[in-house]
Amino acid sequence: MRPEFVISRIGRRALIAVALLFSVLCTVVSANADVYDFSSEELRSRFETLTFELRCPKCQNQNIADSNSVIASDLRDEVQRLLEDGYSDEGIFNYMTDRYGEFVLYEPAVNERTAVLWFGPLAAALGGLLGLYFWLRSRSASPVERDGTAKGTLSDESRASRLARLKAEADSLEVTRDR
Amino acid sequence: MTRRLLLFIPLLAFGLLFYLFDAELDTNPGELQMAREGQPIPDFKLESLTREGVLLTNADLPKPPYLLNVWATWCPACVQEHPFLVQLSEQGVPIVGLNYRDERPKALDWLARLNNPYVEILYDSKGKLGLDLGVYGAPETYLIDANGVLVYRHVGAVNADVWENSLKPKLVATGWKP
């Protein structure tokens, strides 16, 4: 949505307020990583990514970065410990799924079981678009005009008389309207 | 004719979705699968809650089968289920307690007031064994079969209904004699 459009609808000050609010909210989210001591900035940044990608087992609509629950806090501690112990990202995900199952990953693994989840919506959308395409094609391929005349069959002469006829119809409609 | 048949595709898709959603109706969507199902209790080294300073490991657990009940004084539903657990223990059901993310004085005081149904209680103040088990809240009750393997988990309070319909049949199936 273009800024000019938004400004004309809600006003410049409202737009600035929303932008500021949004940026404040974003800083709150990264505050968790600042609470911990990391031996390197790389670990800190991996911590931020990982805690975004792990689901809180209790508050399941949140990741463990955002959730305030005890288990989320314990899992954040654990992620920090695992990072400092030298676990890879994959190792940390395996550690968590060993204990809490696949559901704890925000992005489910891509395998036969989850194929429907990953590709289903795209397949459905493509199917819909294909269907739309064929339907539109079949409509324009229809062999008749609205008034029953076959398309593309008129000579210039009959085109002129058809035009006159249609105009007369239109005029008669207007006359009825004026009454 | 085939064009007409194609029009039935949305209806079929709807029917399929209807079936899939209906199958989900009786499940509890908030409940996680037990990732440790089929595995023994993870290795631990924790103090006994009641015997301060005494370290317990897997070898100190009672002879299976038994129930492992995760509880804490900060958990209201644990207060609710506790009298029923006391009842079960009086009937001879073996229950091991896991005192989860709690404080020893509070926990001992709680047990003194509400009675102690546990054969032994592991003091997991940091929640380490809890995390290894996949505990995500209290109360939870695990069933350990005769081979020492985790076979089932009930999330939430245990009451007569849960006992009769889930835990008791499964416990009996492991060879436990009521």
C-alpha cells in the first residue's frame, strides 16, 4: 500500500505513531537475547534465530522468544547452554524434538507426512487458476453474440443493418424510460 | 458431460475436508504427543525431596510398573487431583512423585497438609528431568511399564474418570495386579 494513500486515509501523524509503535514492539522482542551472556556475537545471533523458530509447548501460538511461561524460559536457558556447548542448529532442533516432538518446531520438517501441509495450498491455488483459465477460454470461444447472431459471420452490409436495428432498440428503451 | 462432472470437484474437496476436520474433533489440539514414548526414563541425578542430601538415580526408582506424577505447590490443579492420588496409594497403586520447579520447604509443608501418596519423590527444582521427559506443565502423570519403559502420559489432573478409563486399564495391561 503506497504511503500517500495511507496518509490520505489516516493522516500523517497517525502514520508516524504507528511506525514508532511498530519499531518499539520490535525492540521488545530482541530483549531476551540481551539478558544472556554469550561468548560470541555469533552465538547471540543464533540464539535469536533459534528461539524464534522453536514453539512454546505450553503457549503454542508463541515461540519461546516471546512467551513468558516457565517452560519457555527454561527452554531459552537450555538453548543458550546448548549453544555454548557447541551444538549445531540441527543438533539443537533434534534435542528439542527428542523431548517435545515435531510440534515444537515452528517450521515442520518437509517429509512425506507433511507434504500435504507444505504443498497443498499451492497445489490448490494452481488448480484454481488453471480452472479459471480454462473457463475464461471457453467463454470467449463461444460462437454467438448476445443477440444470437453468429460471431464473425456478418458482411459490412448486414453489420450496418444490425447496427441500425440495435440503435432502434436502444432508442425505444430510452423512450420508455422518459415516461 | 465431463465439464459437468468437473463441477463436482469443489463438493468432493469439501467432503474430504469435512471428513478430515471431523476426525480432529475428539482430539485435544493443545496436547503434545509424548516424544519419549517407548523409551526408558532419561538418566537423572536428583535429591530426594523428603531425605535432604540423599542423591537418587534411575537405579533408585522402585520396581516397575508404576505411575510418575509431576506436581508442584504453585499448581492449583495439583491440589485438586491430590486427594484422589492419596486414595489410589491407599489402594496399593505405586506412585513416584516428581516435584517440579518447586521449593523444598513449601513442598514438604504442602505434603504435610495434604498427605503423601508417593513411594519416593524426586526433587527437580531446576526442572532438568522434567525437560528431558518433555514435561510442559503440571500436573502430568506418566505410566512406566514392567520393563521400565514410558508407555503413556496423561496431561492434566487425574480423577476417577481418567483412572477408570485410561490409567487403570493401561496399568493392568502392564501386569500390575490391583
